[in-house]
Amino acid sequence: MLTNEIKALADSWEEMAKDIRRMLHRIPETQFNEFKTSGYICSVLDTLGIPYKKGYGGGTGIVAEIKGSGEGKCIALRADIDALPICEETALPFKSEHEGFMHACGHDAHMAIALYTAFILNELKASFKGVVKFLFQPAEEGDGGAEIMIEEGVLCDPQVDVCIGGHVMSEYETGTVIYKKGSLMSSPDNFEVIIKGTGGHGAYPEKCVNPIVVASEVVGKLTSLTDPNVPRVVTVCTIEGGTCPNVIPGEVKITGTARTFTRQSREEVTRLIEERVREVCDEYITGYDYKYIPLYPALINDDNITEAFMESAKKILGEDKVLPTHQVSMAGDDFSYFAAAVPSTYVHIGCRKPECEEIIPIHNPRFTVDEDCLKVAAMCYCEFITDFLSEEW
């Protein structure tokens, strides 16, 4: 519909978008503490005269709106704004200025892409009807700020018809967008087990029930629950117990993550974990405490919206750059709350330079993005948004 105009505007705003990404990369902040980040986003929106409301999701979330030339549908674009407690090991001239924190998951790029998209659509607002909402969401890394923002009404007034989002991924080359219908990402739940033994002197193990020994067997049992055919992943990530080389502790704490895709498999893994723990503890005649901590639901893309996004992206990038994947990801993302509330799609955005052979994954202290991906993603978002808001859609 507006493909040529989108491409031209993307060219004119490209350098500003890169500057914004670099500024955001300098000031990483973790969940619900993204105050500098939020303030900077607001300052950019102020410069462009794009109206917004702030204070969502614990105080740092922002909802900006661009209204078209008349009444119509409403579409939302979500960008997560938090960073990770990781010490950056890149040589970037704009590396993190907050020691011990880093945008190692590419959320700096996500924010820049959303603002880039807003720059373009703000200039095109006379060409489409309806409303575009930009959801700058805190706390994707852990506690799930999306659910809070939804409870606060960000999908209402006006009611959002469709939501879109995406994630930069170094597994794919810059210039590509990867899509999948249906199940995309898992429910990233946690669990906690406390093995209650009988402590004592390390010289007399026969007088004790050593919870470290019990925990060792529990770990093996839990690891065996991983099953690619379900699919299901159960991973033990921490074991805590004991403070002295000659003292058997009274208890050991085990924590880990369980990843599933359906309500049935989620309920099943909750039961299976406890069954395995109980089997071992009964054998050693000792007790345990068990807690399953459900986080956000699996991310399920809407088939029709995903198909439509794919067709829009092909107009911008060409058929050979919009690629399907049949693999589900055992990672999680609280965009799943938006996808459960309204028809949605979530795509992966290639961000690795084509000539770069080494793949540095997200959550790595050396992770970075090829900034050319900002333009690719913003153009695809703009094309789909204007296509969706057209009367013909």
C-alpha cells in the first residue's frame, strides 16, 4: 500500500534510529528499574510530538499512540525495555555505562526498532485510518511485565485488535525475518525442591541422612524427564547446601526450570517432578518440600495474522528473505500474554552480519547486533501495520 514511501522514510530516519539504539545500550537497567531508559524513550517521543502515557507496569512502562486520519482498527507493537545483570565484554565505543548490567538480549534494538517504526508512521498518519499503539514494556526478563500492563488496560481504549512483536536473533543473518505459525516459545516455569536430611559429623555418615547424596539422585531423576517428543525440558540449574568440608548439612535446595507448550504437558510435568523427588526421598526415608512456580504461558502465534505479516514482509524484503521455521523454541517470552489476549504474531529478526561466521547468542556478554537489522524490522512492521489498517484488509 505505502511500500515505496516506507522505504524512503526508513532511509531518512536510519541514522537517528542507530543513535537511539546506542544511547539505550549505554544505560541498561533490570526489571522494574528502567527509569533512565523510560525517561529517554519519553524524551524521544517528546521531540517528535508523539503523545504517550507513562507509569505502567510498576512505573517504567509507556504507551504511545499515533492516530490515523479517521476511525478504524487498532494495532499494537510491543517492545521490551529491560536489560540483564551481565558484565559486558564487547569492545563497543557505546558499551554499558552501568557496571554489571548489559543489553545482552537485544532489547536496546527492540526499543530502537519500535521508535523507528513510530517515526515513519507519524509521517504517514494521513495515509491510514485507525490507531497504532506502541507498548514499551518493563520486566520481560523474569517477572513478566506484560501481564501487569494488560491488567492496567493497555489493550483497551481503544481496544487493540492485533498485537505484533519480535526478537533480534544472531542465529539468522541481517536482512531476514523468520516466522512460525502456532506454537513458538514455551512456558518458562521454575521449580524448587528442598531435601530435608539429618545433618551431622562427616566422619559418621551412618548416623545421618546426607541430603547431598539424596539430591544427587534427585537431579538424575529430574534430568531424565526431558523429552523432545513431548516436547518438554526439565533442567536443574542450582544446588545449594553445606558450608563446611566435615559437616553433613541438614538440607539441600535444588532449583531449576521446566519448559512445556500445552496446559496438559504443564500439569503433567508439575506432577512428574514431585513424583521423582518423592521416589528418591521415600527410598532414603527422608522428607522434602516442593514448589512449582508457573511463570507465563506458552507463546502461540495466530495463523492468520502470521500469514498476513509474512505477505507484508515479502513486499519489503522479497520472498527469499522471509523464511519459515518449523522449530519451537524452549525459551520463553511474556509477549505470550498479549498473544493470549488478542490475535498476535511474534517474529525473529536476523541480526548477524552475513560475513560473520561466529554466532554469539543472546544472554552472552559479547552479544551485539548488526544495526542494519533495525531498518529491516521497522520497514516490515510499518508495511504490515499500514496493510492491516487499510480498509481492504
